[in-house]
Amino acid sequence: MRLRATILSSLTLALLCGTSTGALGDVQGGDDALAAVFYPNDLRVDARGVSQLTEIPQWTTMRVDLDATGSQNYLIVAYSNGFGGRVRVIREGASGPELVADPREPIMFGSSPSIEALNLAGDSRPEVVVGFANGRKGRSFAWVFQWGGQTLSSLNPFLDNDPDEVRERREIIDPTFVDVDGDGRMEILEPSENFGVDVEFEREEQSVPLVPDRSFNVLELGSDGFQQSAVGATYFGYFERLKGKPIATTEALKATAGHYVLRIINGEEGEHRVESAEIQLNGQIVASSNDFRARAAVIEKQVSLNATNSITVELRGGPGSRINVIIQKAAN
Amino acid sequence: VLLNPSPPEGNVKVTWDFAKTASTPKITVSGVTGSNVIENIYQGEKVFLGSYLTPVKVVATECGGLNRLRTTSAELTIPAPEQSNLQLEAQNLTMNLAAESKAISGSAVVTVPLGTRFSLGLVQVESGVRRELPSEFFLGPLLSLESPLAYPTCYESNVLLEFDENAFAGKQIFQAVHLGSQDVVVFSDEAPRQVVSVEVVRPLRLGNDGNTVTFNNVTYNLDDLLVTWSHKHGMPPQIAKAHVQHESLPFLNVMTYRYEPLSTDYLEFSPRGREQRKEPVYQFTRMEYDSFPRGANLVDAEDVHPRSKFNLDKTTTPKTKISDSEQMVTAKTIYDNNDYWQNWSKFIPSKRAQAIATDPDLELGWPAQTTIAASYGLMQVLYSEAVKFGGGVINGQLRPFYLFDRPEHVGVAGAGSIPTGTAVWASKFRWANGITSGTDSCAPAFKTPEKMDKKIQRASYLYNGAVKYGKDIMQYQLNYLPIPTGPMLP
């Protein structure tokens, strides 16, 4: 089950996640009020402290079935004071709602908290993904946590491998969760350091057309959390069939010229598969409706890329059907 | 008689012999310590204590003006006074300058520019052979600060950072982190205790490019401004200037302005995200939305005007720009008519792009918060950052326009982008070093300069959020290294 809440709204949460019938829901004012009660005092002190900075307290809540019991009896709250962030887990205790997990590691920072619950480990229990906006580009810095029954442990990759330093987990930037290899488990795509365009323009008259880099790092879940795979993705695109006449979407991308594998992950979690579509690469059809007719979960094509390329995708099936398109360097 | 260069060790013995007919004979010896004038002694010999700072010069005169000096000479005498063979060696590592040395006998003064990494060490010279003396270095108490520090900052109690502070080595590396002075006490098993007073001063300039800014025919010293605020927030000034290079478009454009409809506005201010436009701290500077009018503190011609660079309609000839009085301009309008040259869509995750393509009116059909969801000035600080860090205030008001580094703004403490930008960087440096509490002191120690550079790079990356940004800053800063005003050992 995929859950997402990016804004603080009990109504939205109810629609997306369902509401609990337990005592957690009985607090007057609902989850928002409960989250306010459990706002970490040290976030307030940290912002004000000696500094007298302007604190902007924010939080987002989500009810999650962490123990896979069929009941969303845990309230996850992601907090920010405008500078630093925190995630807390609240559950109904003998004498009312109680704090059951409050990890201090890793250190999280940013504002505008968001929460997602995703099954990343392939078991029955969801992982919790907490995000905070950071930097002038408004990027989301994400932290993936795994519930261990009593604690939340981070699954983020480590910052570096300096043997002299305490190992420290790093944020994941603008993560996209997608099953890259079609094995039924989601990987994380994170923009590479070259992602986007490397020039900005203050005035229109100074601008020139730019072909973007659309490459990603691929993070795979291992025994010690997510680790960067040796093979990245030169391109990733998510396409969804809209209502009305089919529309072709064209995107430009940079690449190192060579041989690649274009992989189409059809649908999500076995649903919403595309029955008819056409994909062109540099004007050549590389996947057509014949390839989609069998509604295979994964379709692979050998392709060649130039230094600059265009990919055009047109979905023709029922509205709501979707594909992920990934291009990766061929093995040899 | 001129002994030049001055003898590296030992004292100077001067002998003289005036004729008996000389009138008021006088020997003056410069370049030595202590009394250096001998009058009305016709013949003699005296040992002077060499100061080794300047060449030793001996001048013999008499009032008669005739040359009745029969002989005079100067020579090195042996033995040298105690510890006269001990030298302090200092090297500016940031600029990769040659090491300087100077005799030391108990104390010395070293001058370094802010942001400089340098080494100190004791050297013993015996028979022309130089040998580093293994020593232990301790930071003494802070003696002075040029001006008060500002929160957030690091190394609040020092002007120097000492690397690998427990080392017992021939040289020790330091970094000048604030303007002011502080002693370094040096202990060696082979020499008496030495006290080195380090004066951290303003550099002559930061590199050779972009040292001043001119706007509307008024010029100000950018380097001086960067040094002032870098000092307050404990930021290497060359790093601050590297951010200016990365952020200002084109370089040194004080009116640089960037609005982010698909990220900052979408995620933080719009009804599709956190909707922070509702927060009381933004009520006086936000753009109009729903039934709320434009913020009362906004001046259209100044605060709203930066959005006029965007097309309202790109299909007309000429293209129609957004007038300052135009109300309820949506993010969709700005996106549709300007993404082709602003490239916003090339930075966002594919799923957000798909959501926007699926229902653009829902996703972007809200009034664009072009005042509060934007970044300003040479360091491109977000308006929200100025709110949080208390910058950009003039006459009690924080307005977006005040974050532009115009000459009339930077003259007001806290206005322009640099005070906020350096504060934001300092907060990121604290986070990068695991210091999250505003009540905790920030004085991270590093075993090597390279380890500190990794944290500086990470703080710089966190400042912007682009993956490659930190690496770029470490490269750009090489253009703006602090140039010293003179030798380290004056």
C-alpha cells in the first residue's frame, strides 16, 4: 500500500490513510492536536536558545500500520522548527497516547516536513519516509526509517567511508521510489550530481536552449541500509495515461554515446498496466503496441544513445495506466 | 661598516679607533637591541646584542666633519646569547607562500589574514643546520575580537582553529577563523616556553577579481563586506565569495532574483504544499491570494517588480511582461510562459512533472508567491531565510527588496543578502558537524585540514541543495584566497 501526506490536513489523511478507531483518534482536535502536544521541546529551545532565531514550528502526521496488524494504530509525526527536523512515533498507552520512538539519529534538517509510508524491504511492514525541504532550490531531503517493533532505524546510505570518522548517514535528495529491475522491490532513484542543467539565466535575452542531464544514482537496499549501485540510470521517466486523446510527451536528454538498455516497468505493484503505447528514441520506434499487448511487467530493449537525444512516449490504453521508463548503460 | 645580511645568530662586536684630534667622536650601531650609541670614546670595543630584524649597520661620525677615524670594524662574536639560535618559522599554507623565520626569545608576533591556513614551528639552527623542534602547541585565551560575533557562528571563544590539537610535532597547522588576536603557547623539551601572539587581520583583498561592486554609479568594497560578515559567522571569506560567484547572475549582479514555482513555492508556500503563505510572519510581504490582499509592506515598484522579468504572455509580439500591478498571477501562468528559458521543469522529479502535466490547473493554479518564494541578491538568500535569521531589516521592516545588495542597503547592518547568507552557511556548517542545538557551542575539531574541507564542502552543498554545488564552491574559492597585507613575521 502506498501512502503519502505532504500537507497537514486531517481530512487529507483520512482520505489517504483511513482513520483509526483507537483512542488516538479520540483526542480533541485529532492528530493535529496530538502532534502539537508531542512537539519536541528541544526543537523550540534549539531555535530560540541563545540565538533568538525565528522559530516556525511545523508538523505533518500520518497514521501507519507499522506492525502489520491491520490497524493503523501508530501516529507518525514529522516535525520541523524551520531549521531542524525530527520524527516521532506515538501510540496509545495504558494512560493515553505515549511517545514510543524518538530517534535522535540521524540528524535531520530543513522545513516543510512530509511523510510517506512505503513497503521498501519487501516484507509486510511499511517503511517510513520523512522529507524536509532544504536549500534555495527547495529540494526534498529524505530519510528512510525501518520500524523494529520499538525503534525507528535509518536506512539511508552512509555519507562516506572515512575510517577515522564516525559513520554518518546522509540524506537522500528528491527520491523517486521505483522498481528499477522489476524484481518486485523498490529501489530509490536520486538525481546524480549532473542532473538538470548547469546554467541559469537572469534575463530571457541571455538564455540559450539547453539539453538537460536526466541521470540518476540507483540506491539498493542491502543489509546495512541503502547503498549506491555501481550502475546508475541515464534516464528515468514516469508516464501516466491521461483522460482524453492520447498525448505524446517528448523529453530531451544528454548521454554518453553508446549502447544502453531501455527498460519499461509496466504498471505499479501489478496494477495500472499499459496495453498500448509507442516509445520513440531519436525518432526511431523502440517499443510499439505489439510489445505492450501481452501486458508484461517488464519490457527491455537494446538501444543506442547519442550525446543529445530525445525520447517520445505516447500511452494509448485506459486512463490511469502508467509506465516507468529507465535507460541504463548496457553491461558491456 | 654594514653587516648585511644580518648575522643569523650571535652578537656583533664593534671596534673603533678615532684620531685624538677628532671632535665629539660618535659610534652609532643600528639593527641591534639595547643602547646603541657611544659618544666621546676615541678608542674601544663593545659587543651589541643582535636583534636580527634588520641589517646591522655601524656609523662613525665626528663634529669636525673631517675623516679622522683611523679604523673601525664589526664582527660576529661567539658565543651567542642563550637561545639566540632559536627561530620561529611560519608559513602561509593557503597562499602556498615560502616559509618565513625569525629569531624568537620568549615571544613573537605573527600576522595572518582571515581565512588563512598557516603553520607555526620552532627551529633550532646549529652550525648552519636547521632542525625542527618537536613541540606541543596550545591556544591561549582570546585576547581580542575586531567586532562582536553574530549568531549562528562557530569557534566563539577563539580566533584560531588548531588542527590535530594533541599532536607533538615540529609544525602545527592553524586556521584563522575570526578577526582579532590570540596567543599560541609553544612547549618543547629542547627550548624554553614561547608565546606567539597571532593577529588575525583583514586581507588586502579576496583574490584579484570582483573586489568591488558598482551599482547605479556607486561603488563599494565587496571584499570588505564579505570579510566583516564572514568574521561574525566564522565562515572562511573565500568560501563566501565563492558562493557569490555561484549565485549571482551574471557575476556581481546585486539584483539577481530567482523565483522557484515548482519547488520552493509549490512545496512550501502553495496550497499544494505546506501553505506557509498563511504564516503570520509572511502576512506583510506575501502576494495576494484568495481574499487576502497584497502584503501591506510591499512596495510594487521595488518588492513586486523583480517578477516583471517574466512573461505574462509569450505569444504576443513583443512578449507581454508582468506588470507590477497585475493581480493574482498564477504559478501556472508564469510556468507556461517562462519555463522554456528558466528551465524549472528540468530540475523536478518526474512524478511531480507528471502530476503537473496531468492537471496543471490544480497543481499550479494558485497565485504565485513571487515575493516570499524567491531568492535575492549576491548570495541568493531565500526570503524565508532572512525571516528566520533576522536579516534584511531596514527601519524595522523586512522587505524582499532589502535583500538586494544595493549600495544603499549594504550600508545598513543586516541588510543585503550577505549577512543572512553567511548566517545560513554557518547554520549549515553547524549541522554538518552534528551541532543541532542553538544552545550548544560550536567548535568542531579536525585532525587535518582536509577533514575540515570536507565539512566546508558539505555545508556549502547544504546551502544550495544541488548535489554538485559543494564541489563547485571548493573549486571557486581558489579564485578568492585572502591576500596578505605583508609578511607573517613583521
